[in-house]
Amino acid sequence: FFFVAAAVHPSGSMVCLDVPRYDQSSYWGRLQHYLEVCDPRKAFASERELYRAKELLEQHRQGSSHGCSDDELWQAKALYDSAFHPDTGALVFAPARMAFQVPANMLLLGGALTVHKSAVGLAIAQVANQSFNALVNYNNRNATAALTDLQLMAAFGAATAAGVGSTVITRRFLDARPHLRHGILSRFIPMLSGSIANCFNIPLMRQQELLEGVTVVDDHGQALGTSHIAARWAITQTVTS
């Protein structure tokens, strides 16, 4: 489907799969990386294909003969990154995988834009959106800073309340101004509400990282310790982006 082993290729590839294929110091390199990882076609890969890709990467790192070309190794790496947790190596619940982001958000945002004139409809859309965000953030959370069930529910509740509250307030503001209500501004309500909600969702969902810090590693993947500063920078950049 995405990867087919080709026995005609010799083993002994010098490709280092512990670093991204594309230069992450440039915008174009980061774009190419996420286009591969978030390719929605990968959402339909079978478990057999996913575990085959994982097995191939493990063989390559161990120096075992696998008979694959460099391009096939990178294909397997992209498939692995799209479905497995980067810290634990566990297979992520299908709707929370990176490859599922595009189709899921198309449905959620399309629904929100369809009902943008209805406060109730937008409120329901925000609940659905924050439920999906909570699912993604929880399943892809930092493995060194796990959340309790109470913290998870608090994060979900706060983000949902912020999204629904901002939706209702903005909708009422526009309804009181007929010259704005039917204009293009009303179509920006879902984006505004979602952005406000995510400002609550992300820090709360990853609060343990802020409290305990995140593990910092060197160029060889060896843990050097934990850092609160790295956690603050990571979460701040995620929110503002």
C-alpha cells in the first residue's frame, strides 16, 4: 500500500532515521516533513502495514539485512511517524493519529462553517471540535508527564466552556448589528472560537509538562535531564501557532 520491500536492493544503507529526512531549520523542509507525516492516505494503512514499517525500522537500526532502498526506508519512517507515539512507540488510536488530522478537521470545520449563523449549532460544533482536540492531545501527550483523569476532564471542560462561551458572545454581538450579521465577519466565528478554546486546551492538557518539565536529550537521543523552560517554550509556540 505505502511500502513494498524490494529484495533486489542491497542492505547496508547509511541512512540515519533518527533525524528528519528534510532540513527542519527551513520552512520548506518543515512543510515537506509534515506533508509526509500528515498525508491522509496513511490513515487507511492496515495494522499489518504499520507494524511491518516498524519492524523494518528496527531491523535497520540494528544493522540487520532488510534489502530495501533508502527511499523505501523513508517511506516506512513516514508511515511509522504518522501512527506511532514518538516516546512510547505504541500504536496511537486511529482517529488521534497525525494522518487523520486533515480528514477530521475538514469535517469539523466544514460543519462549523455550515451552521455559522446558529449559536446553538456553533456551540455543538465547538463541543465536537474540543472533544477531538482533547482526544488528539491526550493520545499524543508527552510520555514523561502523564495526566490524571481529573486533570484531563478539567482541561476538556475549560476548553469546551471557552469555545462555547466565545461562540455565544460573538454571535450575540453580531446579531445585535444587522449590518455585520450577514457579512463575512460571521464566518470567522468558528475560527475565533476555536483559537480561544485552544489557548485553554493545550496548556491544560499538557499542564504536567509545565509542572514537572520535559526530558531533554542530546544529539544521540540520550536523556540529559528535565527542563521547565523547554516545556514553557514548546507549549507557548504550540498555542501561538
